[in-house]
Amino acid sequence: SAVSIKALLAGQCEPGCEVTVKGWIRSRRDSKGGFSFLAVHDGSAQAAIQVVAPGELENYEAEILKLTAGCSVIVSGDLVASQGKGQSVEIQAKHIEVCGWVDDPDTYPIAKKRHSFEYLRTVAHLRPRTNTFGAVTRVRTVLANAVHRYFYERGFQWINSPLITASDCEGAGEMFRVSTLDLMNLPRTESGGIDFSEDFFGREAFLTVSGQLNAEAYCLAMSKVYTFGPTFRAENSNTSRHLAEFWMVEPEIAFANLDDDAALAEDFLRYLLSEVLEHCEDDLAFFNEFVDQGVLARLQKVAGTSFERMDYSEAIKILEKSGKKFEFPVRWGVDMQSEHERYLCEEHVGGPLIVTNYPKDIKAFYMRMNDDEKTVAAMDVLAPGIGEIIGGSQREERLDVLERRMAEQGLDGLEWYRDLRRYGTVAHAGFGLGFERLLNYITGMDNIRDAIPFPRTPKHADY
Ligand code: ATP
Ligand code: MG
Ligand code: MG
Ligand code: MG
């Protein structure tokens, strides 16, 4: 039976064993001695395994000498100690079956040379064949499993919040509408236009921007919960930090305040970094060499130090005194842009930073009002190179204050959400971590389009 190349390179089989690997050719080199070296990869590891294809193979002339990068093969042979540098074992092939050829090797879009990430985005279906996107994919997998393990080991319940929803909990108006698309029977307004408020079988519905409100409902019964799934935002901006479809991790804890929330965020992030450091050694070494030379040192440092904390008001003073010419000027009361966030953590602190207690008018209605009646118990975790990576808050658990805030922001409805304050309300808090932003931070990749297999941004929903 086939073994993964990762297992072989990790020494799972002794030299002398007969093994079969299934994978794709990364390169072929023919030796003057009448045999060839094939590098075969299968996605399980950064490295390819070296296969020695002897001239005696029955298909040597007819097939092996025609193999090019991208062809799929099944190789069986003996595992032997390798003379080559950088690898302990190689396969002395006894049989190589070619499963799939590459149509026209000269025009194969993923030829061996290094491609720009921009170009690779135009062939998103082929980019997992490159070293870089193989590495991104493996780190993403380790990270996702670490998310679940962290919460599972600490007694959190995993809640699947709905993707189709009626509420715009961020109030930012960045929602995609869900439509039944029954073109013949679209509901009409009196003036004959399409009545979008009846789009979803006679009701109005959207793709969710956050699972938080639903997570709160479960938190106020299960004590500790989290959601981890896709969210959607109609961000009509082309930044390197925003996707129209991205994954978010949203824990929610009861009997907890903003301090507990910040402590959870910090502990969680440091746990994720140390898991990746432990389980993605080769891939991190790759990123450190080819993508961002600072990655390893940064992860090691951040996994082992506590995060700075700072009040929003103090942050604004620092920005005002910085003497920096920002594109968007700051003053108390405005939402920070990434240039401000990055200045604070990159130049002022030199590491991650948790900013707390933002002005109420720039934050969502559900955040808990502070005693000053001007700020709410909100926090953002900012990271060098990225800016905001987590947004969170203590939630408003007092029905009267919540209703006042909803009225202020012109919101009605959400009776079910108000119920949570009517029946056994208690202080609770939570946050949302952007999964792709974190992946960018960890790998040193610059653009969020390169942190998700098939990025969705304005006008891009192919593949
Ligand atoms: P930003 O200020 O960067 O637009 P936000 O404050 O609108 O983010 P939140 O509503 O606080 O975002 O969402 C929680 C987290 O989800 C953010 O801290 C960020 O990591 C991530 N996030 C938000 N919007 C996007 C997006 N469009 N694409 C990818 N990740 C996102
Ligand atoms: Mg936003
Ligand atoms: Mg923000
Ligand atoms: Mg935010």
C-alpha cells in the first residue's frame, strides 16, 4: 500500500523495505549512466522524494525519458539510504506507472521557475502544485486543527452558526443578499420594481458577517462556546487584508469581562503560534527563506512573551504625538486605519498590542457601555505587518442599556437576542479572529488572497 512521502522522509520505513508512493513529478534529471533521477511530491511534505529510475525499467525509453513536471506517477521499489545531500532515503524504482501526462509541457502554466504570487492568483486551480501554496495549505491545516484542539481541551462547545441570516450584527451594511432566484415569480413592489425584502421565500435574508449573536445564545447556556466557519462581507475595497469570503474563529465566554476576553485572546494566539512552530518546521523554514526572513524569529518571540495593552485614548495620544504624516489624520473618536494600527505595534511597541475601550459611536451596538458613557468595553488585537487581527468585546448584558444602544443606532427587532437578557443574563465576552489574517501573519505572506485556496474579492469568483 502507498505511504506518504512525509512518512518516508520521517523514517517511518527502514531502508530495504519495499514501498509504493503516488504523486507528481517535480523534476527529472537524466544521468549519463543511463538512468534518471525523478523528484516526486505528493503534498504531504515540503520536500520531494528522490526516485532513481534505472534504464532497465520496461518503459524507460518510451515513458520515463518523457516525464515532465506535473505528470502523475505511481512508483514502487526499494527504499535505500541516499547519497544525495539533504535527504536520508530515496527509492530505487522497480516499476513506474505513468497515470497522467502533461498535455504540452512547454505551455504548462506551472513550469519549474518561480512565479509571482500575482500570476499564481490567475491560476488558482494550479497553484497548490507550487512549493509556496503547498506550504500555505499545510500550515492552514495545522492551524485549523490547533483551533479545534485548543477549545476542545478547554471544554468549549463548537457551535455551527448559520450562514443564512436576517441580522446585520456589525451594522456596517456590508452584507450579501440571499435570493431564491425564482426569476418568473420575483416579488414586486407596488411600483413594479423587485421587492428584495421578500427574496428569501417571502422574507429577507443575507449571508452572515459574523456568528457572534448566535454564539452568544449558546454561550448563555453552555458557558464556553466557539464558532469556526466562513463569513461573508461585501467589502468593495481592494486591500491586501480583506476578502469577501473569509473564515472566522469566534469564542464566547460567560461570567467573563473584557480582561478575561483579552487574556483568552492572548493565550489562544500564543498557543496557535507554538503549535505551528512545533508541527510546521519545514514549511516555516521555507517561508523564512523565501518569503519573509523574519518569520521564525518573530513567531518564537511572540509565542513566548505577553502582549502589551493600551487604552484607545492613550493610543490616539501616541499617534497624535508621533509626528507621523498619516494618510488619514487621527483624533479621538475616529476608527483607526491599518496605518495607525501598524504604527502602534510596529514602531511604538514592537510586537502585538491589545487596544481597549473604544469610543461607543464607532463600535457595534452589542458592546458593553463603560461607566464613562463615552466608550465601550471593546478590544482589538493588533499585529505587526497586518494591523487588526482580532476584534472583540464584553457584550452588553443589561437589557435597558442594550435597548438604548439599539435605538441610538436605529435598530429594531432582534427579539430573540433581547430574550437572552431577559432570562438569566450575565456578563459575557468574546472575539472574532480572522483566520486568513492570522495565516498571513504566521507565514509572512503579504496578501490575504494567498492565504485561502480560492479567494473571493470584488469581481473574482471564478474557479
Ligand atoms: P477591519 O477593520 O480590518 O476591516 P473589522 O473591524 O471590520 O476589520 P471585525 O468585524 O472586528 O472586523 O471582524 C473580526 C476579525 O475578522 C477582524 O479582526 C479581522 O481579523 C477579520 N476580518 C474582518 N473583515 C475581514 C475581511 N473582509 N477579510 C478577512 N478577514 C476579515
Ligand atoms: Mg471592516
Ligand atoms: Mg476594524
Ligand atoms: Mg474589528
